[in-house]
Amino acid sequence: MKIKYIDKPISLDELVANHRKDPQILHTKKLNFLGVDSYDVYNISPAFTLNGISYIAGRVEKRDSEISDIRFFKKNDDNNYQATDIFLPYMQDPCMVWIDDEIVIGGTEISVDDKGRINTWRTAFYRGFNLSDLRKFSKAPEKMKDVRIVKGDKIYLFSRPQGGVAKAGRIGFISCDSLDEITPELINKAEILTEQFTDECWGGVNQVHVLKNNLLGIVGHVARMSPGEIRHYYGMVFCFNPDTGKSTKVKIICERKDFPPGAYKRADLVDVVFTGGLNRHHDGTATVYVGLSDAEAYTALIKDPFIAYESEKTDEI
């Protein structure tokens, strides 16, 4: 395959239309989380295995609140996960990545005032060799969500600034040599990418895969607002070359309509699918882990979106 990079974004209407012409989802499955009665679990991480046990990290909160924790759930069977005693307080929207021998857990850290209201937020990262010994080691600038990292030839970091040239929210990119270098100052230096979103939209990175040819497979979200401040979120992917800074066009992999109707937190969140990331399989498929309408968690089996970028014929790299 000859990888085609782009220099300007495609409209979200066209991206959604392309997805509906060629839907990627093969089937979907709702996940049940036990041991958190009366709390919702959504915006989950992909499943990961530690010491032979499969876990999912999930955002846990009351239906009428956004004060949440990240809690770790142990797999019982294909549909059911049991809450453990391990959690990160005042955290939302978990992500997970292996860096060398350590597990790195990230998410949106919230601060609450004396009246119980969220007054600021930022991405925070924890690291450790087990879930029980996680320690915070880095944070993003204030009010920056969706910072993600992965290790390839270097540590690659994607930011999500807002305002100015970043508009309502665009992706930034920077690299460094070690986790110890990740600071708010470094994150603020990330170069803003302009190929993903038109000015009507915003979005960010939720997970990064290092592909066989050392390109980066990006899993993320793109969103926009319609009249009445109704939010519309879509799961998306694209391929990124960390050496040149070039990107392929965004491709929608899932939308809320791809899943059964269900619960929702508020009326303005009905059309929201938030991609935590995906796990690739050896048969040409991948499992996507999503939160729906800020109330439920699902998986979807899809065609692996990154196989096409791993061809040896990458003559535009």
C-alpha cells in the first residue's frame, strides 16, 4: 500500500458519511460491572493482563454527578467484571500503556471546591509494576485533557490544547527520551497538528499503537456541538509518522448509532461514543472499548483499522 498523507482536514459530515457507507463494526457487546451498585461505569480502558489476570479500568460515578474515581475491575467472564479494592480518586476517563516493564495509567484528574463542584482538571499519569503500587509521576497543564503517551524509538506524547490556533481542541505532538522528562512545560511545547479537525470540531487522542513499520496508529475521538449545546462524539483513527509529522486522513470507526439504545446521563449526551482504545487480534479484527452516553460501557468487534498501514510498500514515508 502507498500511504497517502493529507495537508488539510476533511469535514465531519463527509467522515460520517464514509463510515456509514462502509461500517466497520461486526458485532457489539455490553459489559457489566459488579460491586459498584448504583454507580455507572463508562469511558473504559481496553482490557489488559497483569500477572495473568485480565483487568479493565473504568470511570465510576453517580448518574447525577461528575465526581468520579478510576476503579480497576477484574474479569469474571466475557461480559462481567468485578470491582477490586484498587482505585484512583478524583479521576476520569482512564488510559493504560506499558512502558518498558511498568504499567502507566493516565486519566483526567479533577479538583473539587468546598461545595463539591469541579473547578479545574488536567491529565495526570501514574506508574508502577503492579496496580497496588501506582505512584503519580507527571501531569499536564491545567485544563488539558486527553494527553497520551507511547514508547517507540522514543517516548511519543500527544497533547490536547484548546484556544488560539488549537481552536476548540486539537492534537499536539512532541517526543522525549524518558518518562522523567514529561512535565507541563514539555507538553506545552507540543507542535499542534492541523490535519485532523475542521474549525467546527474538536477532538483528541485516546490511545497510540506502535505499528510494525514504526508508524503510529492513533485511536481517538472527534466531536462537535449542534444547536442547544447537544454533543456528538465519534470514534476515529488515523496513522501518524513521528519522523515527518505527517498524518493520514481521519477515519470514523464507530458512532452511537452503531450500538443498541440505552441509558444516558443527560439529554445532551445521548449521541456520545467515547473510545477508550482498542486491542488488535491476529485474525484481522480488533476489539474497541467505548463509553456510551456517559452511562454505559460496550465493546465492538471491528475490522483492524491499522493493517493497511503496515504494508512494506510505504514509499511516501
